[in-house]
Amino acid sequence: MRADRLKYLEMLQGVITRLAGNSFTIKGWSVTLSTGTLAYLMKDGNPSVAYLALIPAVMFAILDGYYLLLEKRLRKPV
């Protein structure tokens, strides 16, 4: 019985570790794409379109929130 419980906890820890890694990757991509979008839009000298850089940031924030929600659900005691 104890070995089964230990195996289950190891499996949960693996899932949580993967979710945390995905969350970290999402944040990195968000910074990269937002910066790249801003640089591309600003090179034309038209700063009024800089708000378009918010689109990838918002999309990645939603995805990151989803990963955090899944992680919290896994940590919740049964």
C-alpha cells in the first residue's frame, strides 16, 4: 500500500514539474514575441500601432493562467 502511494505522489510531482516548466517557457516566449513585435512595429516610425504588441502578451497570459489553474487543481487534496 505504501509503495503505491509513493508511486502516485511521484507521478503527481512529475506532472506538476512539467506544468511549471511549460509555464516558464510560456513566459519566455511572451517576452520574446512582445519585444519582437514592438521592434518590428516601431521601425516604421508609427508608434500608434504599438498596442498590437499586447496581443501576444495577453494570449500568453491566458495560457499561463490555464497552466497555473491545472497545477493548483493537482495540488488540491482529494
